[in-house]
Amino acid sequence: MSVLICDADGELWYTRQEELNLDYISMPYSYGGEEYYYDLGKNTDFKKFYATVRAGEVPKTMALNPEEYKDILEKYFSKGEDVLYVSFSHAMSGTFNHLQTALSALKEKYPERKCTVFNTNSISLGAGIQMEYAAELKNKGASDEEILAFLQDFTHRIAMYFVVDDLMHLKRGGRLSGLAAFAGTLMSLKPILTTDENGGLGVKEKVVGKKKAMSALVNKVVADLTGTQYRVYVADADCPEDGDAIAKAIAEKRPDAQIVRQTIGPVIGSHCGPGTVGVIFVADQRPIPLKQ
């Protein structure tokens, strides 16, 4: 049986991570000339980060290098432990190329050890909810094979919808063309975004105006929530009033929902920007984006 680990791009809150006794890989970001590693909110200065971004700072995220991955994994391999790593979407970052480089190097020193990587094909709490319930199974004594079998089905049921306040943040991060961002901003377009089966970003619905976008998020949960034994996450990037309003509206229409409010961290916030709101829950199937 392997040690189960996740990464900070899944954004499980640190209290939940500690409750589950789940190891995680911190992911780097920088702003104001300083580099940080996200600690799942334990000592993160969210107000400073988002205030700096709102003032015009362009934060950056970075891939871990092979040496960092080697240091992370060797602490397990050196004790004779294998690793089961439930990761965020490989389509979102080149960091996993560095992970493979590190694993190839470690194979020479620890030929009997292995690291099995499960790609959630999602980001933020779309990945985090998969990490969370994999850890619950682990704590109940499930084997690697049982956890992977669960995830193979579960990943196709994760619904994540979010709306950004400023499309230019996605443009700067390479997630949206400059022309599309400019046109969307000019038209006050608030596309409902999601992740597809391959872990990339896609548009599920196009609406105009913030109020309609927030209402659309509520309606998605109300209509599609089926896994009521799992948590429903409502996350915001420095706009708690919007997140609270969405959570309240969902609770009124779906009192069976286990709603958890959470803040979007600086790594994900670097790409989506302040003012982003999203919902993450378990449905019958993962959303299928519109064809572009």
C-alpha cells in the first residue's frame, strides 16, 4: 500500500488536509518580488495578495523543477514507501514533465519503488474534491487499487463551473486569446467556464452580466447535484459577498446540499484573478463544454 499525496493546486483547506492526514506538494507563486509556496491557507495573506493584484501587479506561477520533485519523493522512497499521487490537471502545467524527469532519476537509486500518478483532469477544488474523497477511502483502509477504481469513475462526475470578473487575467495566463478577452470585456460577457475530460478549460454557457452569471452557477448546482453525500464547494477570489450569496441561494433550493465556503488561493488566483466565483460538486457526469 502506498502513501497518498496530493498537491496545493487542489486547494483543499489546510484544516481538512490535516484532518485527513494527507500529505501535499506545495506549489510556487510570486508577486511583489517575493516567491511563495502555497500552504493551503494556513499562513497565507489573501488580502495582501488580492489587493496587490487589484492594484495592477501581475503575479506569476512556476513549475517545480526536477530537483524539488526528487527531494519531495525521496523522503518516501528512502523509507521503502511507494507513492500514490492524486494530481491537478496535467494539461494545465508543464510541471509534470519535471516530475517524470525526477522519477527517472530516482529509479536508478530506488529501482523497487514506484510513484503512481492519477490525473484528476481538473484544477482548484475540482481536483481537490477528488483528493479529499480518495483520502477518506485511504483512511478507511482502502487499497491503492480500490482508490484508483473509485477515482476512475468519480473523476467523470465532477462538475466545476466558475465565472471570472476580468477575462484579461485568463488572457495573461494563456488560457484565452487576447481578441476573445477584449471582445468579452467589451460586451460584459461572463462565460460560465468549466474543465473538460482532458483537463483543459472550456466554455459551458455564455451570459451577459454578473447577476445572470451568479444565477447560472446556482442553477447548475440545483439542477445537476446528485452526489449529496459529498460536499458542495462554493469558492471565491476576494469577493466573499458573491460567494455567500451563491451559497445561500443554493441552500434555499437544495437544503440537502453539504455546502462548504472557501477562498481561492494565490496560485489559482494568479490565473483567474480577483472577483472569480465558482461551484464544485458531484453530478451524474462532468460538464461538456460548448464547441468553439
